[in-house]
Amino acid sequence: MVGIVGYGAQIPRHRIKVEEIAKVWGADAPSYKKGLMLSEKSVPTPDVDTITLSVAAARNALKRALINPKDIGAVYVGSESHPYAVKPSGTTVAEAIGCVPDCHCADFEFACKAGSEAMFVGLGLVKSGFCKYVLAIGGDTSQGAPGDALEYSAAAGAAAFIMGKKDVIAECTHTYSFMTDTPDFWRREHEFYPQHAGRFTGEPAYFRTVKGAAAGILKKAGMTPKDFDYVIFHQPNGKFPQRVGKMLGFTKKQIEPGWLAPRLGNTYSGASPIGLTSTLDISKPGDKILMISYGSGAGSDAFVWKVTDRIKEARDLAVRTSTLLDKNITYVDYGTYAKYRHKILKNK
């Protein structure tokens, strides 16, 4: 049995409402609230970045795993907003949680599926016996240009998973990946904000890729949507996961526990992984969970998880994702948000 032995999330407590962004740009807030099912998003303060989010999420995962961090053989951080262009995020995370120096480290990138890449590789290393435990993290402080549609959704958050064979919380029974060269979203070197291809990001990018991954893993596992208790899709907004779920035959009840975008926004590499932490928080032994990530460029990683009895003792050893999402929230205005996200530059 190989799977998750510890999991944790971290979400900034600051938020900005869709109406606050819309009134600055003269946009139609109801179109974002109803059309894309977005109401607010998380906002990282100046002292929050992918590394700090990853460290906090990793510490929560360690609380649930109940292992010695020295036994973690590899630390992988997937993100498209690593603080440094040349310097890994993973070494800082590994140092902070105490699993250096005997540890392999690498940073992953593949747009919004960088986190699931880290999970995929971590599972493989544990299954092969190369590592006893692997820490895989997906997190971002995502960017959206002022006035661009991305600004209404680009948010911040991270999820961390410790993969192992002993005391597994959720066994990974199947994996599948689907990939094509579909350039729907990109950011060139030295550019601060990404660009996107508008409606092209939906079809043929997101929907074709997610449906392709779903078809592949359902065939590989010999399962149908009715065989799952829950499903988590990548959520660039609130609408897409609901729409693709309906296309594939999943119900709203199966989607809702991991459907966080309307209140959280799009955490990019952390989107589907944080949805998985939220779903594990309310799952029962024997529940089956399907998770499908998506990264522009384009690709999806799919996982089938089977929850074990250990979920009952592990989930409340660390803060639940719903608490991070709903408690101690501080709302900011657009000026504060712009200052925090460095959209207002001081004259030099």
C-alpha cells in the first residue's frame, strides 16, 4: 500500500471581494460572481510567498504523519511563482522542517499542475523503495495583471502531502497522465504577469485535457463516476470544475467538498491539491476520491485515492482546511491589495 501518510494546507487569511476589484476597473461584478462563480479570493501579504506557504503546509502534514522528518528522503515543491529564478524553494522548506542534509530536493514547474507532478514523482519513489517518505507540495502566490480577467481569480495557497507505505491515510490505487502541446497560457522569461488565450483556455485546453485524463484513468481503473464518493478538479474559477464534472457524469454532491474556488480563488499549483485536503478532512474509511489536476501547456495528472481507517485519528491532528478558509478572515480594499501584490511601485 502506497499513498498519503500526512497532509496539510495553508491559506492566507486576507481576502478581497470580486466587487472591490470590479469597481476599480468599471467591470461588471455580477458577471464574475454568476458567470464564473467567484465571490472572493485569498491575498498574500508582503511576508507571504510560496516558500512560507509551503513550510506551513508541510508542518501540518508532519503533524498528521507522526514521523521523524529525517526519514523524508526527498522534498519537491511544485509552483509557478517560486520566489527565486535561480535558487530552489525546496531547500528552504527542507531546512525549516528539519529533513536536511540527507535529502534529495527539486522544484517542479508545469503551470498549475506542478503540485500534482511532485505528488506523482513522490509516489513513484516510495513505491520503488528508493525513498521511505517523500514530501510533495503544490503552492503558489499567483499573478494576474491589473484589470485582466485573471485578477479576479489569481490567489494564494499551498497543500503538502507526505507519501509513504506505513500508516497510510489514503492509498493511491491508480495514476494516469494526459498531455498535449496546447499553448493556452504562458509567461515568458522576465515578464511578471502571464498571458492567456481567452476563451481558448476553456476548449480545447482545459476541457479536452481534463476529460482526456478522466477517460484514461477510469478505463485503467475499471471504474465509473458512480464508483466515487468525491471528485476534485483543477479550478481556475468556480464554473469550470462544475461544468466538466457534469460533462463526465459526476454530481454536485461529489464535487462540493473540494470545490473551493468561489471563496478561495485559483491557487494555481495548489488548486486541486488543496481541494484534496479539504475532501480528506470530511471523508470516511473506504471512500474513493478522484483527483484531476490541470496545467496549461497543457496536461493533467489523475489519481484514484482510497481512504483508510487512519483518517479518523489523523485528520484532527492539524488544522482543517475549512478552518483556514473560513476563520479569522481580514478583508482588504483594492489599494491595499495592489500594494501587497507590488502593483504599485515606488519611485526610485
